[in-house]
Amino acid sequence: MKTILIVDDVFENLYLLRVILIQAGYNVIEANDGKEALEKLYENRVHLIISDILMPVMDGYMLCQACKKDDNLKDIPFVFYTSTYTEKVDEDFALKLGAARFLRKPTDPDHIIALVQRLLDKSNPFTKSKDNTEFTEEEVLKLYSKRLISKLEQKNLDLEKEITERNKIELKLTNENAILDLIANNTSIKKVFNHIIHNYQFLRPEFYLSISLLDESKESLKLISAPNLPKDYCNAIKNLKIGENIGSCGTSAFLKKPIIVSDISTDPLWKNYKHLALKHDLKSCWSIPILSEKDEVFGTFAIYSSNVKTPTFENIRELNSAVSLAKMAIVKFRMAEEVKKKEESYESLINQANDAILSYTFDGEIHNFNKATYTTLGYTKKEFLKLKIQDFIVGDIVRSTKVRDAILNGESVVFDRKLICKDKTIIDVEVSAKIQKDGKVLSIVRDVSERKKAEAKLLESEYNLRQSQIVANLGSYSVDITTNTWTCSAILDQILGIDENYVKTIDSWVDLIHPEDKIKVLSYFQNCIKKVKDLVRSIVLYN
């Protein structure tokens, strides 16, 4: 079994190469750098070397040179397999050092195995190195230093570019987080848009940006933010009709697609508007529509330049990111506006109610209330804000533990209480209460003072009627037309000579009437029933 030495300082590279070679039937020895590889070569019989170039301690170039200078190792085929030194001059130098082949990562596994098989076939002239040029030690070191310096310079450039890009990404993330904080804190839409534009222009100061929103008519774009565009130009486009051939933004909003105008002076979309832009040295304009999830137009995001310019891939990527932030701000703003409208509508409805509506806790703290709450008690809103339940209720807040427990159990409870007005008068109220999810008790309080007075007056009238009937020996009765039954006073029972066992139905009532009066009384009775039914029907229809 042939033995192959693989040299690489990256574990993953060693692992992949080892798996490929073992599956092909080869014995594999591993080393992490050139120095360790030489030690393995002296300890084992190796038939082929596959090595990376950029490694610590001793790199691949130095390992190859050391092998080719050693009589015991110089005939072992040496293959470079690299992802760092990939230029043509790197390959030429490797082959001049005596390498059999030069591979660039990644290479197809089948190609690697086929190459290994050919190199291990000694009868195949393919195994000989392609360039047998002899180099002095000084020449090798000179060429090696030249390639190493070139790579180090390239690495420094790459590192600087990576650091710059990383700083740009970190700054972008910081700015985006700041914008997200503004959105979360319900900052005005204009301030959020200004922040988005300032962040973009910090990275790309050569551009001028604007954000416009489609108005309620969905026919015009209203300019919301353009902090760096000339004021005269902003005034000219502050209300821009949308449609085909109406500049970049008007067309973009109308067609719902990006519009890239690299030269305003020649583009037909700007035929009727180019004079507005060109007099302010605005020579190109790209506009991206801001669309909802339902493909509805929210507005447009535009970028102007003082140069005739077409966007790069980087420009488009940055613009899409800014558009996404603007879209988030618009969605949040619209949600907040919708909630605000609903709250205002609800508050208006509550304040129009005649009944007092308030929420409170059992410690007497009042959390919310409507207009009727303080006007019913004769207070101004400013005065009422200083009060607690204890300040205007007669007795303790919790007068009945049964009622309190029912409320705490989530039941709707109705009970009567008395309240003290500002002028010290007492009013009777009916309270309908239910606990809410936040632990506050929501109550609807209705002033029933007049109803209570009417009820008391009715009871007094009924009492007086009964007393007068007793004195005058008069009876009274009432008929329930829904059950066809009747009731009467005790005096009438005595007059009619009936007791409590008498079944009082319409038929039994007729039996008590004198035969000569039956027709007249029944006609009167039926006429009364008809009037009552007509009255009930009128009430139902009215409601």
C-alpha cells in the first residue's frame, strides 16, 4: 500500500484530503507544517507529498526546497495544494522548485485521485517535474522573499479591506438599531425618515435622498423627508402626481417597480420635469417603491446624484436595506395611527355616555373615568383627578363582602349605593361592576335618584289608595291579559263575597257580572284589551 504525506495547518483541509485518499486505498500520514513534515519523512517511507503553501514554522515552499536538496527525498513527487498562493507566478515558482504539480483549492476529488495515480506510476513520464531549472540557494531565497512579501502585502490589503467592511457593517447595524429604537418608541415618522437618510448619507455623502408617502387619495406623493435636497426643489415636488412619465418617483409609485434614471437630461421620464432637477445640479435619480406585504404602495425612496450615474450592486443592496427600514417605520406608524383613532373613537363614545363609567381598585384609587363621572357629582375634571372613591361614597368602599367576592371571581354584579356630590347632596346610584384582566374594576354608575323618588311616590300613592278604599268601602282590580287572570283588593273580595280560594280567571270574572250588564261590561273590557295591545305594539315598533 502506497503512503502519502499530507501537510496542512487547517484541520478541515487535512480531514477532507485524508478521507478522499483512504477511500481510494492509500495509507495517509499527516503533518501540520513543513518542519513536522520533514520529521515524518525521515521516520516513514513516503511515496507522495501533498502540501499547502501558507503554514507556520516552515511553509510549503521551504518544505519543497528542503526535500529537493535531500538525496533521500528528492525523488518523492511533490504536489502543492493551495488556496492562498493561486496566481500564475506562484505556480511558476513552485514548479521551478521541483514540484510535480500545482493544484488550487478546491479541486474535484476524482481529479485529485487520478493525479495521484499517475504520479505514483513510475513508468509514466508524467511523474517528472515540468521544470528542472537549477537554482542557487540565494536565487531561491530571493524568489521566495519576493513571493512572500507580495503575499504579505496582499494580506495587509485584504485585512484593511476586511476591517473597513467590518467597521461599515458594525456602523450600519448600530444605525439600524438606533432607527428600530426610534420606531419602537413611536417617534414621529418624519424624524425616523430623517434618521434613515442621515445614516445613508454618512456612508454615501455624494448622494441626496428623499422619502415620500402616497396620500389618502392615492393619486399624489407627499414629500416627508429630504433634509439635504435644495429647498426650492423640495417645494416643487412636495405634492407630486403619480403616473407614467412623471419623473422617477411618480413613475415608480404608479408602476410599483424600481425606476433607474442615470441621466435626467436625456431620459423621456423626465421630459417635462428635467428643468427642475438640472437647475439644482441633480443629474440622476433612482427611485424604489415602498410596498406593503399586499403589494400596496406606501411611498417611494429616491436617491439623487450630481453625476450621471448608474447604481452599483452595493448601492442597490444599501438602498434595499434603507427601504426595508422605511417600510418598517411606515407599518408601525400606521398601526399606531389606527390604534390612536380607535382609542379616540372609544373615548369619544365613552364621554358621550350619560352614565358614569370608571375603573378603580378596592383601595379607592381611580384609574380612568369619563365626563359623566365628574359632572354627575358636580366636579370639574381637574377637581375630580384629586379624588379617591372614599371621598364621595357613603360608607365603606366594600359594604358587602359577598358583592366583593363575586366581583373578584369575575362575575358581573349589580348593586345600589349612595354618593355624595360636591354640594353635599346625596344621590342614589345603581352600580354595574366587573373586574378586568388588569385587576381593575370597571363600573357603570347610573343616577337613579329620580327613579327612587318616583318609586317612593308610587308606593305612597298605592298606600293612600288602599286607605281611601277602606274608608269609602271601594274595591279595585287589575287584569293580566297575558295569563287571562285578575287580582283585586281585599275590599272587593268582601263586596263580591269571595275568598282566597276563588279561581280568578276571565271566565270567573264574567260569572260575577249581573246578566243585564254582561254585554256592556264585556264590550268595555275587550276595548281596553285592544288599547293595551295597540300600545305595546307601538312601543315595540318604536324601539
